Amino acid sequence: MEFDNKEKLENLRTEYIALRAEILQADNICLLMMGYLVAGFGLLYSVQLEWLVSLLAFVSLCYFTEKRFSIRKIASFVSTEVCRDDSGFMWERHVQNLRTTGKLRPFVVLRPYNAELIICCFIAVSPVFNGILTELTLFSANAIFWLLFAFLTVILSVVNAVKYHQI
């Protein structure tokens, strides 16, 4: 069954609306998770469970990464597959032109994923500021657990940041 041009455009618009809704949902989830992360960070310090802070940061980083990569992939699909020359999506074409000329986001440091990486890394290493490193010399389980997850969080954030900016 062959679609005519009007049906193709209507199908593209329907797909576009669904993809944009998915992007908005993923972004809203990231914002909620950021609030939960900060609240959880404060709670763990208030009840003296600093060793869980690094685990919370590591899990949060993995979650943010999955959501932001999903957003990036959907945006790439929208710009290359859904919004072709005859689709009528002027805004998407305008954004594509801004991307190709390098004028879309001059302040790269302020992108949401970069902020999430920085916050997760800061939270992962925050037990240092609470004196847990003094326990590291004693090789306590808490200190070793913190060191392991702080190291994994920082390494994962660097690897993911590189991959994220290559998409």
C-alpha cells in the first residue's frame, strides 16, 4: 500500500509528536532525579551513612547517562529521519542550521548532562570533605567502599562525557 504525500506528512507529524513527548518525559525524569539525588545526599549525611553517598552518585550517574543518551539519540533521529526537506518542520530545520554553524549552545559547560556529571562526581567525592579519608588509612570497609564507587563514578563520567559529545 503506497501512501500519498499528505498521508506521509501526517505520519511524520504523528511520529514527531510522539518523539518530542518522549524527549520531554526523559528530561523531566532527569530533573526529578536531580532533586531526589540532592535530597538523598543530604539524608545520607544526616544519618551518618556516608559510604552510601558514593553508591547513590554512581547509580544516579548511570541513570542520567541512560536518559540523556536516549534524548540525544531521539533528537538525532528527528533531525535526520523525521525532519527532511519536504516535512514542513521549520523549527527543526532552524535548529539543524544552528547546530551546523555552531551557534546552538555557546556555553557548553551549562548543558544539563554536563551539570549532572559534575554534581554526581562532586557527590561521589564528597565524603573526603567529611573526613572519611582518615578512615582509609585504617582500611575500613566504609572507606574502601567509598573509594571504589568514587573512582568508578569519576571514570564513568569521563568516558560517558566523551561518548555523549560524539553523538
